[in-house]
Amino acid sequence: MRRFSQRSSLVTLSEINITPLLDLAFVLLIIFVITTPLLEQSLELKLPKGGRPDRPMNERDVRTVEISPRGYYVFDGKPMTVAQIEKALVNDARANPNLVLRIRADRSSPLDPFVQVADMCANHGIKISIRTDPRGSKR
């Protein structure tokens, strides 16, 4: 009859198989790599042609409003009305005087929603940056 020592049973308990943990880590990494670019733009827009490439800006000073072809507004990834955007921008402009609003409007969207946002920024002294596809881009 074979005797089991207490020492050999402790040795087997101290070994941990990390293969499933590595598999989980790689799956999570792949999921994050795939989903991160999808989170950067909330609307699929065809920007008008023209303009120059962007100058570098501090991302803390920038807010983005997107205008869909149907005239819907998305402010920093959240659907909002012009009044809601104005309230949020005025609060942000008080806290940060260097605030710049990026306006991304689809080239087929009506002009009225763009003018409403630009006029609202002019009334509150907020600088705007109109987003376009730079000349020579392959879109």
C-alpha cells in the first residue's frame, strides 16, 4: 500500500495553471482593440471637402458637436437639442476660457442646424472649428 505524504499534496496545490488566465487576457485585449475605434465617432458623416489639416490642440479645450443629415445633434457622444448644447457649452466656457467647439456636419445636412450652432457660439463668445476633409484626402 502506497502512502501519500502531506508534502506532495501541498506541492500540487501550489501549482496554478495560468493558461486560462492568459486566454482571458488576450480575448479582452482583442475586444478592446476592436471596440475602441468604434467609440471615437458617434455618427457616420461625410464631411465637406476643403480646408487644411488640423493644428494640434489640447483635447481638454475641445468639445465636439455633430450634425446628422437629418438635422439631429450629438454633443460629445450624447444626442441633445440646441438648448441643451448651449447650456452645457456655457457652463464649460465659464470653467475653461480656451474652449473651442468642433462642428462636424454632414455635407448633405441642411444649413439651418449648422447656423443655429454657429450663432449660439457667436452669442456666447465661444470659438468654433469647422471640421472638413482636408484637400487631397482619399474619402
